[in-house]
Amino acid sequence: MIRNAVIGILVPFIGTALGAACVFFTKHELGRGVQRALLGFAGGVMVAASVWSLIIPAIEQSEQMGRLSFIPVVAGFWGGILFLMLLDHIIPRLNNNAAKADISSGKLSKTAMLVLAVTLHNIPEGMAVGAIYAGYLSGSADITAGTAFALAMGIAIQNFPEHKAFELSQAAEVSS
């Protein structure tokens, strides 16, 4: 059981690492249409993984609430949105033509901003995988090893093209 959880947690990491590693093997920037296609595919996979592996099982787990079983899911969904909006306001933005981002405590380089963006992007994904595997390890009858692995695999599949397109576009900006 624990072995399955460790493997499942490593699956999204491997997908992210492989997508990011493609930067080193690609000699030129991807075309805009290819970037859009990769990011569109990644977004579609993530929506499917979110609905079938997170939202629907969460509603099913709160069925004892009757008609109000959607409330925990809505509260969690909006809590996550508000948290990401807070981070969006706290974290500095980088103008494409600027060499450094301005923040009150100092300056961040483009590379630091890239690392920060990728890290913050992966927080919700890591929380989702951690939460589903915590439910699986707790013995919840509603969460099977297959369900947890499906979410982990969906995130890994989504991360590969997403990070490849994102890293390549950001690497081109950093080098310029």
C-alpha cells in the first residue's frame, strides 16, 4: 500500500522532470501553434483529472449530507481559487522587456521568477496527489489504488507537454 503511494507520488514528478528536460534537447523555440496545442492538451487533461479524480469522488464522499453534498467541494474549490489569487497579488510580475522584477524587498532575476512560477504552479497539483494518496492510505473505501494512480498519471501526462512548452518559451525569454 505504501509502495503504491510512493510510486504514485513519483509519477507526476517524473512527468514534470521529463517535460522540463526537453528544453535541453530542443535546439530551437517551439512554434506558437505547437505551444498552444501542447498547452491546450495539458489543460484538457487537467480538467478531466480534476473532475473525475477529485470533484466527483469528493461529492460522493460527502453523500451523507444529502442535497448539500456539494458544499465541501465548493468550499474547497473557492478556497483554492482565493489562495491562488492571493499568491498572484503577493508575487511580483515580470514585464517581458524588463531584466528584473521589482519587489519591495529587492530584485528577482528572470531565472528566479521562472523557478518561482514553476514551483507555485506545482503546489496545487502536489496537494491533489498528496490528498488522494492520503485518502487511499487511510483506507477510504471510495479511493482505490487505481483512482489515485489515475490522478497521478493524469497530472504527469499533463505536466509533460505543459512544462515543455512553458520551459521552452521562458528559456527563450531568459536567454534574450
